[in-house]
Amino acid sequence: MHIPDSFMPLAQGLVYWAVALVFIGLSLRWARRDMDEERIPLVAVLAAGIFAIQSFNLPVGMGTTGHLVGGALAAIVLGSPFAAVFILTLVLLVQGILFADGGISTMGANILNMGVIGGFVGFYSFRGMLAVFKRVDIAAFAAAWLACLVPALALAVEMYWAGTFPLEAGLITMGLYYALIGFIEGAITVVAIRLIVSARPDIMRNSVNTGAAGT
């Protein structure tokens, strides 16, 4: 899902950067307000875990690769979509600058897809599913699946606007592939949340009951 520089015109990449910077600024405000001494180690663990799960890339076709995302996990555990933006921005910066995984001019689009769209879809779908089903496992699985699929569809549209590949082929390829990857992401998200609940139930109690998403 990491878009390389060659896949998008510079002008289009700068537009996505401008949008992403707004959300990055809001995520920094979240970090200053909500990331206390108890949460810093959790943020570090989540960032390392998301970095690790994103490192396993499989070819999707048309020059793109598929991998897990992790935006829903960060947003659910920390109780804010801006937490996902903050963590995914750190992860993508390290991947793009140190490991050349994803372009620099297109990093705004990558942050927008995985951090912003993934985080907001994951967080709010989790809250909605939890209100309906009253089960954290079901809500977390569904939210992680959606937070994997929707950014992939957004990427397909962006690649169409960039003239990189056709819209229908992109939506079908990315949609089918990430619909399958989403099942893995959902399962990992449920397991990770269960482990966190068993070790620190106070963290998830705050996320489930209050779900503070504001800035």
C-alpha cells in the first residue's frame, strides 16, 4: 500500500501532503494532551508492532504490494483516531526515509490513506459496532477489516487520478486483495487487544467506555 514517488505526479503528491499536514498537526496536539508517561511505552510498542507487521509485503499486481496496516489497532487501544495518525506518521517516516519503503513526495498520500483514513474508519466503525453488538471482539475485528479495505480502495482511486492504473482494475484488485488481508488484520487486532486487556485492563476500559476522539 506504500505508494512510491514514480506512481504519482509531484503536484498531486503535494496536495496530499497539505491535507496530511493538517492531520499531523492535530495528532501532535493529541500527543501533547493525552500521551502521558504511562502511554509513552504503549505508543512505542504499538509503533514497533505496526512497523513489523507492515514489513511483510506481498505483490498485489500493477507494481503494488499488500500488507497489514494497523491503524485501527492504534486508534482503538489509545481511544482516538489521532493516535493512529501520530503512530502511522512515525512508522511511515522511518520506512520512507531509512528503508525507501514508499516515496517522499507521496508520503502525504500514504499517511492520509493508512493513518488518517485507516485510523478514522477503524475508530468510528469500532464505536458503532460496539454500540450495536456490545462485543469488543466483534467490533474490533470488523473495524480492523474495514480499516484495511477502505484505505486500499482510496489508494486505487488516487492511482486512477494519477493516471497510474485504470479505476475498475484498481478497485477490483486492491479491493479483493485487501478484503482477504483484512481478515488477518482483524484476527491480529482482536488478539492484540485481548493481550492488552489481560495485562492492562484500565487502558482498554478507558478506550471502550469514553473513546475520546476529540482534539
